[in-house]
Amino acid sequence: IMMDKKLMIKIGMFDTKYFMYCEDIDLCYRLNQLGYSIYYVHNAKIYHEHQMVSDKKLFSKRTLIHFRSMIHFVLKHRYFYM
């Protein structure tokens, strides 16, 4: 994510209740709610060196953390349909 520092301060910085995952979705959602456009650069390339620790198991610790972050997002923004 690339944005101006003043804009980041205006929308409230990162929500520290996200341990991992979904903090980018939260930022983009808040920007969109304030009328800002979100752009995705599909041909950008980023090289990230890591240990490939993302689990492929359905009920791994990381998967559960991801679900917890998604639930926090849904409850925080009341983002559900009835």
C-alpha cells in the first residue's frame, strides 16, 4: 500500500487490534468510506524473501488468526448482509 502520510494520519493509521492479516483490507475500506479511490496495479512486481511458512492446512494456527482478523473486520464495520 502506498499513500500520503497525511492521508494515513487522517484515516486513523493501522488498527492495532489486528494481530496479522486484514489490516490492509481495513485501511482500504476506510479510505473508500471517505470517498477515496483505491487502485490496484496488477503488473507491479514485489519480491518478498521469506520462509514460505504459510500453512496449507485448513485449521492451522495462521488460518485461525486469519479468521479472527476477518471476524474483527466484519464486526468493526458491521459488514454483513441480512
